[in-house]
Amino acid sequence: MTANCQVCGKPIAGSGGPGRAAAYCSQACRQRAYRERRQPAGVPVRDLISEIQGRVQSLRPDPALTFHAEVEALSPRFAQLRRLARQAREEAATNSVTAEVVTKPGEDVFTALIEEHRAELRVHCYRLLGSYDEAEDLTQEAFLRAWRSAETLTEVENPRAWLYKIATNVCLDFLRKHNRRPTSYEPIPGIDSGDGPPPPRLPWLQPFPDDQLPETPAPGHEPDEQAVASETLELVFLTAIQQLPPKQRAAVILRDVARWSAQETADLLGSSLASANSAVQRGRTALREALPAQREDWSAAKPSAEDLALLQKYMDAAARTDIDAMIELVREDAVLTMPPNPFWFTSRDALFGFVRPNLDPASPRFAGRWRHLQTTANGQPAVAGYLQQPGTTVYRAQLLDVLRIEGGRIAQITTFEPHLFAAFGLPMTL
């Protein structure tokens, strides 16, 4: 039986085969459906602006708890307005194209090209930058640059490589203007951070929602290619690759992650083959030194059933405020960082020595009760934490913990602030 695309209604080629029936005829239609699912419905922008304006004007700094609660309640509205602003910017770029369709032929081809490669280019920019917000912005900048040169598209032999080159150059231009090399965490007076070496500090690091990863895998390597990494987005890999100089970083990502050939990598970087190969080799060597020694397989595997079971135990223990049960799930040499904040810990004892007073209801520093929602980020298990402060009735978004699990225990926790909850499809309150 022939199926029709749920977006454009066209017949789907090969829809009668075994397995789950296809719902879309192309990647472009799949991405369009994805964006429409995530777009807030029935909220005119002007009404949203008026609502935010009215609520901001009514804010009063006293009492402090009420002020904090009301500001936090505004967060989902600001996130919604930001999404709408981004969508308006994308639509403006598209409309500027369609308005000139008579003078710029091939617009349908250009739009389809953008939609087909939007997800993978955003991930490519994210790997280069380590920031979700900046990857969003620079991917859009890359498409705007591509549109300015759209009249040359008919002369382009490989449109995908053409877009990769533009996106890579946009990111390298950004990195040349900003000092984005990691530093090391510094000791904090009065806080025991553990006896391990200070981890790299990346204040700009942000998580990436797994449901925004491209569905179509990149073409494979040549059989004899020994790749340092295949498709990973794990935070430990991102942290390591951010330590490379921008040109080496781009060379390694293009060659070993995005899977371009040696000559293609040189062409995308605008350099000679010898220069590109040298950058890749130097980058691989430095990357191996920065990565954990026990990690050899960097294929993009989803969290295992055991990992998810451990995650559930972690959430249940936190909800019960069972600190001892939480400790049992964490390795003795666990590392916790909190970008962009300066706090860091390199042992379980130091970590729980810091958080125990905030979790213990008998402590004067008790922060409140927790609930968590399970999610995934960067191919890793993650939990969204909501805090009910004493004297309040609502659990409000507080943090996103991305976990790295080794040997059946939590080896690393990277704690992020909640401003990207909307990107993960998470509510701001429970």
C-alpha cells in the first residue's frame, strides 16, 4: 500500500517495505514537521510581549522569596518569546528569498538543501563551539551567508560540502574573535574541592538535546581509516576537543567525526592536503592526551538499560532525600562541574560535603525538596531537577544534570542552569 507524506502529501517511495512505515517523503519534510510540533500554538507575539511587559512592571523586590518566585515564573515566557524570535528570523530569511524568486531561480532547491542539512550543520557548529545557543546563531549565520551566494549554487559540485565549508568558516571566524580555550578551575576559599587535579573549565559549555540530532547518519569512513571518534557528543569528548586550537579542532571534527576524506577536509579548510593532514595528526595526538585513558570506543551509543536503571535510583533517592543511597550510586573519584559557575569537586566526599547541608531537612541550609524528570543530552543520561523551596508549593526548574556512568556508578556530573529547558521540551514548573 502506498503511503503519503504527512507534511506535503506526496507519495512516499518504498513505503511498502517491512518495518515501521515512513511518515515523511524527505528529510526536509521531517524537519518541518519537527519544528511545527515544537512551535507554541496560538500565542500571538504581540500578546506575549504585552503579557511579559505587564508582569515585569508588576515585580517588586520585597519580599525576596516572592520576588524570586515571580521572576522564575517568567522564565518559560521568555524562553517562548526567544523561540518565536528565532523562528521569525528564519522565516524572514526564507521570505527574503521567496520575494526574489523571479530574479533568483532555484529557490526551491536552495530551501530544500537548507532543510536537508540544517540538523547536521547545527551539530557540526555545536562540536566546534561547545555552546548550544551559539551553534543555533552561527548555523543561521551560515545559511544567510549561503543565501548571499545562492546564485553560484548551480556551479557547486557538492552542495553539502559547500554548506559545511561556509559553516566551518563562520565558526572559525567566531573563534578568532573570542578566546575560547579552556582554563583550569581555581580553588575556592572555604570550599574543599577534593584532592584530584582541577578539571578543565569551559564557562560557555552547554548541553545538546538528543531529540535534535540528525536522523540520517553521515557517510562512513574508508575501511582503513583509524578514527579517534565517530559520532560522539559526550561532554568529556567535547571538553577535550575544545582544548585544541580552532584550526586543529575543525580538522579533527571534519576528518574523524563528520567523516570527510583527507582531500575533502583540506578543501573545506581552504588549505593544502599536507597542511590539513598535519593539523589532523597534531589534533589527534593532543586529543588522545586529553581524553580519559580507558575510553577507546567513541561510537554514539544510547544509554544502556543498566544506565537508565541507575538513573532512576538516583532520582528516587533524591526525591526521598536519602543522601546515603545517593552516595552509594557515585564513584569515590567522581568529578562534578557546574558551568558557567566556578564550583567543582573531584571526589565523592568533597561533593557530598558541599551538597549535604542543602539536602538535609534538619540543616539550617536546607534548600527544599527535589523532583526529577528523566531526559538525555549529548548521548548521555540526564535528569532535570526541580526544587520546591520551603514555604512554597511549586517545584521550579533548577538544574540539568548530565551524567557519565562507568562501572555501574556515576563517574561525572555536569550541572547546567535551567535556561535550556525549553530546548529539551521540559516544563519550567511541576
